[in-house]
Amino acid sequence: MALPRTTEEVSRILALSYEEEFPVIPRGAGTATTGAPLASEGGLVLALPLMNRILEINSEDLVAVVEPGVVNGRLREALAQRGLFYPPDPASFRFSTIGGNVATCAGGPRGLKYGVTRDYVLALEAVLPGGEILPLGTRTLKGVMGYDLTRLLVGSEGTLAVITRITLKVLPLPPARATLAAGFASEARALSAMQEVLLSGILPAAAEFMDEVTLSATGFPEREVRGLLLFEFDGPESAVAEELERAEEKLRSWAVFLKKAEGSEAENLWEIRRGISPALKKLGARRFADDVVLPRSRLPVFLERVKELSAREGLTVACFGHAGDGNLHVNILFNDEEEKALLLREKILELVLELSGTLSGEHGVGLTKKAYLPAEVPPRGLSLMRAVKHLFDPKGLLNPGKVL
Ligand SMILES: Cc1cc2nc3c(=O)[nH]c(=O)nc-3n(C[C@H](O)[C@H](O)[C@H](O)COP(=O)(O)OP(=O)(O)OC[C@H]3O[C@@H](n4cnc5c(N)ncnc54)[C@H](O)[C@@H]3O)c2cc1C
């Protein structure tokens, strides 16, 4: 493993890789769920945690410039001290790096109102296979000079270049924030209620959903609850109060309980949400975890059909996630029944495409979704992707075997 401290060191490692023809696998904190930062075909892991300086926070320009190893949560804290805000909030924000977030185009609950990582990347410094250092993008909020190579690198999972510096757009920190938890007697009622809130013109920062299986794993205290919604509202104090009131009004006839929370109480509810992934281990030693996205109107039919499929196969499936933007984490939990679980996974992924969804909203392709890429991307799209990979990395030495 190499642990460079500077762009020049990254450049020298990539030059050596091209001379000696050994693979290089970029890595941030290694939290990817798809196997993307693994040296699955051997080679040198190029880990970036030591390139962890926040180089600039500029309130006038509303930008932050960071090295790739800066942990998302640390940037968030540094910005908050200056009254600023970087919205992308993967549940792994306490340990995943901005470099990894950019390379996977990470999302999170706040995607509903604020979008995902790609919406905040203005400029990058990247080191190309062979060692050339390439600045891309601008530090301005707009810029359309030529093809958008900056965005091409966002979500490229370390297969095109190593990102060594990132210029991010940031926002003023919303002065007020509030959480509203709503429990329902059924999963379907939870999704219908969410749709009613969102159709009423309210745009929460987040609208998260947990199904019955997920709730049982997290040990959620209210026993009669079979589906849960967790909303976050942010903005000026009066606007937050008004949105909360209107949302409560919409939810009252659907929910079995409603709970408003602020400060540490709200943080505890969000901790339960962030702890789902580890909590699911209780229900199965192994799992296939997908993060599919559906057009929001199709979530109820998707969930119903997933439950039918899982009951038919006799396997436990937990569905939770950023339902407000249609993104559900579908976890098939199993012990020894790998073949059965794989078959069920294929049926669920087919269903996603049948309902005009996508097979990954934020975790990317890595190794675990590679086989499914041709099901979603047409052959010409795939051949263009291969040609792009070849242009950047003609010897195929950067994170080989991932994505394509
Ligand atoms: C408990 C848990 C919760 C999670 N929740 C979310 C969530 O809510 N939303 C979400 O989007 N993801 C989530 N993830 C997945 C993961 O945290 C994200 O994909 C995250 O962005 C990865 O960051 P990392 O620093 O760990 O990168 P790594 O896992 O180390 O790497 C991820 C990919 O980026 C590449 N890469 C890393 N750094 C660079 C660089 N500097 N230059 C080029 N390529 C690079 C790697 O090669 C690899 O392909 C979660 C993971 C866990 C374990």
C-alpha cells in the first residue's frame, strides 16, 4: 500500500505503474459497499487518508477546496463554524472521504432537496494514468467551456484518474432544522403518506423510509409500527415551523404516531437511521445489498412486489432509504441460501428496470453490479464507456476489473 502526501507523489506512483505495468487501486476510507476499492486483481493500493488538508474555505465565493482524504464529517464541522454547509451526507459521513464521495458520486438523505455530490463539484485536480497532472473545471459557479470532464470523473470509481484536489460549491448553513418521525400501521400507508406530503408543495431536506423488517432489526421501540418515515426540514426558523405544521397536518390521518424532535433527540433518531446497515447483521450473516432508484410514484408497487417475491422464496428482505428521491436500499439477508438469494436479487433488479428505475443511485457499480451493467446500459453506451476508459487508461492499470 502506498500512502502519498502530495500530488507529486501520486504522479510519481502512477508514472512508475505505467513504466513497470502494475495496477494501482485508489482508496479513500474503504467504505464502498461494491468492492470498488479492493485490489481484486492484485496491484498497489494507493490510499489517500494522509492527503487530508482543508486548503481553503471561502465565504465570499462560496467554495471549499480540499484534498481527497478529508473526511466528509470533518469538512462539515469546519464549514459549520463559518456558517456554511456542504449538503451531501452519506450515512458513512463520519468516516468516508470527500475523494471517495466524489469518485462514487455519493448521496444521502438530503439528496431530495439538495442533490448529490455531482451537484457540488466545481473543479478537480486529477492525476492521469502515466502520471500527468490535469486541472479540470473552474472555481466559478457556472462554466461551459467544452465537454464536462469534471463530471465525467465524478462517479468514475477510480477507474479513470486519481483525484488529488477538489473544489466544492458550498451553501449558507440553514439557521433552523427540525425532524419529524411518523409511524404507520403498514408500509403502504407510510409511502402513501409521504407522497401526500411531497405533493402538497413541501420540500423537506430529507424523507427517509424504513420497512417492517428494518424496524425489527433496529429495535425501534413502537411495536405497532410497520413502516416509518423520518423527515428533516431546514431553512429559516419561521419556514421550518410552517413546513412542520403543514406536514403534521397531512400525516395525522395516516400515522399511528407523530414525533417532533430537535437537537440531540433528533440526532438520536438519525443515528438509528445511520445504524441500519450494521443492525441488519442480526437478521442474516450475509446479504446482497442494492441501492435501486424508482420513479417515486412507483415505489408502492415496487415494494409490494418485492415482498411477494421474498415471501415466495422464503427469504428476508429489508427495504429502507431515501424514499423521498425514490432511492431504496434493498437488502436480501441470508445464511447458506446463496443460490436462492442470487435468484431473488436478479428478479428484484429485473423488476426495477421494468418499472423504469436504475440499479444504483449512489453506491456505484464496483465489482458487485458489474454483471448487471449491460441490463441497463445499451451496447452503444457500453462501447462508448469502454472507449473513454481506453482513452484515459490505455494499459488498463487503474482500478482494473471495476465498473466495466
Ligand atoms: C455504513 C455505511 C453507510 C453508507 N451509506 C452511504 C450513503 O448513505 N450514501 C452513499 O452514497 N454511500 C454510502 N455508503 C458507501 C460509501 O461510504 C460511499 O461510497 C463513500 O463515498 C466511499 O468513500 P470512501 O472514502 O470510503 O471511498 P472508498 O470506499 O475507499 O473508495 C470508493 C471508490 O472511490 C475510489 N476512490 C477513492 N478515493 C479516490 C480518489 N482520490 N481518486 C480516485 N478514486 C478514488 C476507489 O477506487 C473506489 O472505486 C455507505 C457505506 C457504509 C459502510
